[in-house]
Amino acid sequence: MQWGMKNRLSRIISPKTGKCVMLAVDHGYFQGPTTGLRELGKTVNPLLPYADALMITRGALRNWIPPETDKPIILRMSGGTSILKELSNEVLTSSVTDAIRINASAITCSVFIGGEHEKETIANLAELVDKGEKYGIPVLAVTAVGKDMARDSRYLGLASRICVEIGAHIIKTYYCDNFKEVVEACGNVPVVIAGGKKIEEKEALQMARDAIDAGAIGVDMGRNIFQSSNPIGMIKAVRAVVHEGKSVDEGFGIYKEKK
Ligand code: R5P
């Protein structure tokens, strides 16, 4: 792996623990003003000190995040559809030149395996990998799930492995039963989990714990942090579980402490 690629990856995945807590706030690209992100800067900026990286669109970044931030940016580069339409109908919505201009540490797009536009979304990933390899920028592939897709290890393993085969450097997928099989399907490519819809804090911490225990290197979590009644307590708790190997109860204690 080339130096620039390694350097960017080590800004996201801690060389000390081998783990990472990414904060995902890119939801607006298809959901519009998502609960908790209407005033994105007010929600996100206080959380930044506790995140290892920020997953965001270029528009949100330029509007709400101060350029003085030292947090690595994972730039959401696919979109072109909304919750009102077929979600898999994505194109690349930013250029790699712009990713370089904003000093992105990684670039990302969604891949909809089984979706109506599966092929185009795989082609989007392939294009990002080609450009990422050229400029030393790692690519995070998101295994997006359509409305009727089963979120089981067979499906998520299939989707994640396809992203590995296309050349992604990090896989973001959903937690499921037998998650170890999904991680194993990815070989040496690191896996992080999305948080999904807001659930109880203890449940979300349990999911993070179980994912790490099954071999994931971290989380790329959004709603379960920024929609929590105590977002700072929650991200600190997630950090403790991911980086320090804390138990769910210990993490939950941290969450409650700061409430
Ligand atoms: C969805 O495709 C978005 O990219 C989000 O970044 C992703 O779903 C993670 O956020 P959450 O933890 O809210 O699911």
C-alpha cells in the first residue's frame, strides 16, 4: 500500500488500538433535514472532539464545519436520489478533485446489491477505487440495504464481499446475527458497522460490543449518537466500548454519567 493511502487510513483507524469511531452525518443527501441534523453545525461540532472521523457531504462540510477542524473527513460522494424515489439510482455527485480540495482522508459511496441499479452502484465504487488508488485516498464502501432486503449474514456477506472484490479499503455494513461470517467474507479488509435507526442507548452499545467481538474494527454511527438525548455521553460511551474494550454496562454508565 502506498504511503499516502497508509497515512490517510492511519488518521481514521487509530494505530494505537486498531479501532475507530466514525461519526456519520451524511443522511441529508437523500433524507433532507434529518432529525438532529437540521442545524447540523450545532449538533455535530460539539461531538467532533470525540469522533475519529466525520462522514459528511461536501455541501454540509462547507456550510457547517469550520475548516480549522483537525478531524479526518470521509467524503460522501454518491447520491442523486431521494427517499421519494428508488434509492439505488445513484451517481457520483462529487469529483475526486473536489475531495482533494477539501482534504478528504477517505471517499465513500453506497453499493446497492440486489437493488434495481445494482450494476451502476458497483460501477460507482469501481470508479472511486480507481481514482482513490491513483491519488492515495482510501475508499469506504457502504453496503446499502433496499426496503425489502433481508439484513442477514448471507446477504450482508454477499454485499460486503462484492465491495472487497471491487477494491474497497474499508467496508461499512449493518450488524446481524452470525456477524463473524460477514467479517470473514471481507478477508483483511476492515469492517465497520452503521448504527441504523435510533434504538435504546444500551441496545446500541450492545450492538457495538457484539460487532467488535465478532471482528469489526469500529462503527460509523449516526442517529444512535446524534439523536440520543445525551449525544456527548453516547459518543463517549461508544468510544469506551470500541477503543477500550469496555462492557455494555460500563459504557452505559459513561452515557448516564454525563446526562
Ligand atoms: C446511510 O447510507 C448513511 O450513509 C449513513 O451514514 C449511515 O446509515 C450511518 O448512519 P446511521 O448510524 O444513522 O445508520
